[in-house]
Amino acid sequence: ALYVIAQITTTVGYGDVVVATDTMKLFMTFYVLLVLVVGAHFMHALASGVVDRNVRRVCASIRAAEHWLHGDGLPGSASLKRGGGAGEQTDALAGAGLQFLLAIIAGMVFHRLYEHCVCTQAAALEGCEDPDFETCESTGGITTTWASALYMSVITLTTVGFGDQVFHTRTGQAFGILWMFFGVVATATFLSELGDAFFQAASDEQQEETSARLGASMGEPSPGQPAGLERSGPKRSWGPVSRAAYRGVVVARFG
């Protein structure tokens, strides 16, 4: 039951456990809506709190290593408490990416090693025996390769959940309950940080281009010209400058 609830809350939906009667379908319709609106909120808050703490620890470790390599101080010194801007965003992206990678590896390794070959798929496979891998494979057991284990891990954590690769054993389903909760949150955190990084890079580039165009239209002194001296010759025309462009230049120059 918990395995099904985990699939519903994380929206993975393997399809290995389904309802058959109209009564259960009607019940599940309202139950899914209730779980997604109420249950998913609390589960996300719980899991995201753990994920965020781990991301902060990874970021602190990255900053400590950077300061130590540059000789700015030992890990844990006051210098590590400073930071922000692009460096902090990069650290956050690296920390979220590391957690996402670890979640994928954890699911892949478990599925490959523990369920390398099993004789159950919703029910026991007739004639299948699994005292060892060779016997299990020769008697029709379900085998798992490293490629299929990686595929299953990524498809699950991205909540695609085709259903062709699922946990077959009780132990696997118990592992999947916790793994799906925290893995899906780790994936969402990484994708969010990645999107923020792309957006920030595009925003910075656009702001620099706007600042350069506005500076050229204002006829500012060149880097070798003393400050405060006027340029000789006719004054340049500003041309139309939008409020957003002007605000971008002011923010870029004066903070």
C-alpha cells in the first residue's frame, strides 16, 4: 500500500499496481486528487528540507575546498561565511547536481545488484527458481542489466514512469518508497537550479549588452581619457532608451 502511495505522491505511476472495478476507479480519482493537494505538500516539505540541508553541506564543502586551495583560510574559517552572487549560485548548482547523481546511482546499483534476476512479477513466475543467477536466468527469471538499471533509475526520478521496469521484490518496493520520495525532490531541485543558472547567464549577458549600447550612446570617456573631461566634437544623440534598459544600467553600475 505504501508503495502505491509513493507512486501517486511522486507522480511516478509505474502501472504495476492498478485498480480494476468502477468503484475503486471512482475512489482512486478523488483519492489521487486529495493526496496530490494535501499529502504531496507535506511530503515535499519533509523531503525538500533534507535535500536542501544536504545541498548546503555540499556547497559549504565546495567553498571550503576552494578557499583552502587558494590559501584564503582553512575550512570553517570566517572567510567561508562570505560569498554570494554567481559563486554561490554555482556552488548550489554543483551541490544539487551531486545529489541528483547520487540518487540515480543509488537506484541503479540497488536495482542491478539486488534484483539482478528475480522470479516474481506481481506474482511468482511458474517454473522459475532463483537459488543463483544462472538457475534463475535459465528457468525464465527476469534479469536486469546495468543499462536497464540506469534506464529505470532515470525514468523513475524524472517521474516519466513507463512501467516496463519496476521493483519486483518486497525489499525492492520498500527501498523504492524512500528512494522515490527523496530522489524526485533531488531531481526537481537540480532542474530548478539548472534553470536558474541558464536564466541568470542570459540575463547577465543581456544586461552587459544594454549597458554597452547605452554607454556608447551617452558618449562616455574612453578608458585612457581622464575622468571628467568632455569629448570634443559634436555630441552624440542618445536615441530612444527604455525604462528597463536604463534601470539595468543603473543596477549594473551602482548596485
